[in-house]
Amino acid sequence: MTEIHIVGTAHVSQKSIDEVREKVEAADPDVIAIELDPGRFAALKQQMKEAEDRESGAPPSEEEKTQAPEVQTLLKGNFTLMLVQWILAYVQRKIGMNVGIEPGAEMKEAIKIAEERNIRILLIDRNINTTLARFWGNMKFLEKIKLVWILIRTMVGTDDETESIDTEMVDSLTNPDMIELALAEFQKFSPTGANALITERDAYLAHGIIGLEHSSFERAVVVVGAGHLPGINRFREHPETLPSMKSLNELPKKYPWGKIIGSLFVAMFAVIILAIAFSGATDLLIWAIIYWVVLNGLFAGIATLLVKGHPFSAATAAGLAWMTSLNPFLACGWFAAIVEARMRPPTAGDFKAIAKAETIHDMFSVPLFKILLVAAAANIGSTIATFAFFIFLTPLLGVDLEMMTNILTTGFANLWAFLTGWI
């Protein structure tokens, strides 16, 4: 049996960095297991190399010469989730800057020690893309709305709020009582989100540690976030409760609810327009169509401008919103994002710039971030306009509910007579 020594860390804590080195010094392991997947491990290694190059005065890497990110490819994925991920990373980075520690520094320390002593490194965390897909895909709609709203509020108030976070407060994140309290609050906020980010990863990490425990290594130091310790310990004590690795790696089933709901609204719009047309209320029909076009254009265009999208991007969103909102398989945000990319082309260094952004202004000034923000904003604006059309249709048209009911009743009757006349 391998002798296991676990270090529970806070990801922006000098205390955690010291504890990692002290634990390795004391245990003298022949393997160090860390809470990373290959993608994040490669990213940290790249950051470490760049830091070494800066210290040694070496010339910049060739990364800036690589091909710029393809906007169409990015838009095929879940760009809303990508924005959420970047904002979450930004908030963590701001906290780290306030206490003088870069996020992930304790993991870098573990890697550095392992390389210095020629100790084997073992990556025991789940692929970040799987975790994020399960996190976002399994969250309920209202949970997503709450999360986005909290992130927006946090970004707006980040500079002030993070100033009150000091080293002592960050170090308290490794306190078991504080951990249990924080986990309980997250469970209340989003049970499904907490399950993907915490409980499932507890199980995944426990699988790795249990496997390591039965390996041929003599001693192992395991570096994980302190928030995972309670769950890991529970699974290690009761391994029969561990879910299978297959179930932990499965991507959530995607149901096209957006397309289904969009299709229903399109059908409702078409039915209403047909009914008004067959009722003989020609003026009402014209104004209904005008309001549909104007509302979608205004909301989509203004939403794009609110996130400081290019005027041409806003014009594109405004001009196409009425049409794309009638097709659940298209979105005006896609077209607005493509125009934004033409007007403010992204570069190969944009991912790095987003990762290093220190202020909200820095984030918004990165073309790639702005492109995805424009896509999301334009789509949200058009969606709000669609709901607004049905909610305010009667007052907008200047008719009361009874009059509208009579118009639609007459229209449906005439439509039915027209259709049955062909049979």
C-alpha cells in the first residue's frame, strides 16, 4: 500500500505554497499527484516557462505568430459558458492579485519541486471541458440566470469588493469549518452546479487517490483544493459509494430546449399574423409586423451597444434580429459577432490577454472577449424583444383584450373556412 499524504490548499494562498513544500520535505515522496488535468497542466507549464523567459531575458515565444482563433469555430461551441469561465477566472485572479499570489501558484510549486527532485507527477483531476460541460449542461435555467447575474454584479464591483479580501481571509479557506460553510452555501445556490464542480470531482479525485494507494509507489503527496477534502475523505472511507468513472466522464444529454421554445414562439407569431390577416384588419396586421421588426431591432442593437460592440455590429444585429428570431436555427448574435471580428480582428495572443486581464477595461478591450460578448448580448436582446412582443402586443397595437380576442376569433374562423374550402 502506498503511503498517502494529502495537502488541502487554497488556490491563492502563500500559506498553501509553503505547506506543499513542507509536506514534500517531510514525506520525501516518489510521486506527487496534483489536482490538474492535462490541459490545465500544459497551461501552467507554459506560464512557468514564460516567467522563466522573462527573468532570463529570453525573446518572446513564437505563440504570437500562430493562427488567430476562428470566430466561426468558437461560435459553434457554448460561447456563453466560455464567457462565464473567463469571468470566473478573472474574479479569482483579482483576489489573487490582492493578496499577492497568482492563482494556481501552489500547483506550480508542486510541479517545480517534482522537477527539481525528479519526482513522478500524476494528474488526477477530470478534464476541465467535461467538468464545465456537466456544470453548465446540468444547471437549471434559473440557476444559470442567478449565476450570470451574480457574475455581472461581481465584475461591476470587483475592484472594491476584492480590496477587502486579505491574506488571512484567503488562508481561512483551508479551515474545515469555513469549507463546510462555503460548500453548504453553494449547495443552496445551485445543487446541480455544486454536484458537477464539487461532488463529482471529489469522486474523480478519490478514484485517483484510491488507485494511487494501491500502486507500486512507496509514498505519495497529493495536492488538492481544501474544498475537496471532506468529499474525498468520505469516498475513501466508503469506496462502495463511488460512482463509476464512466458516469463521471459522460457528457450531459443535450435537449434542444432553446430551439423547441423558439419554434413555439415562431409558431405563435405566425398564427397570430395569419389570424389578423384573415380577420380583415389590414392596418392592425401592418402595425403588428412593424412592431415585431422594430422591437427586435431595438433590443438587439441596444444590447450590442451596451457591451460596447462596434456600431456596425449593432447595426447588423438590429437589421437581422427580426428575421433570425423567426428561425430557431439562426441567431443575430452570430452575424453580429462575425462583423465585430471583421471590424476588430482577434489575434493569437487574445487568449493570453484575457488570462492576464487585471481590470474590467482590460477584459473588454480584448477583441476575442468582445466578439463573444457581442454574440451573447445581441441574442439576449432579441430574445427579450420576442417575449416583449407577446406581452405588450395588445397595448402596442392600441386595442383592448376583448377587441383583440374578437379579431383573432374572426380570423381563425375565416382561416378555417378558407382551409376547409380546399378540401
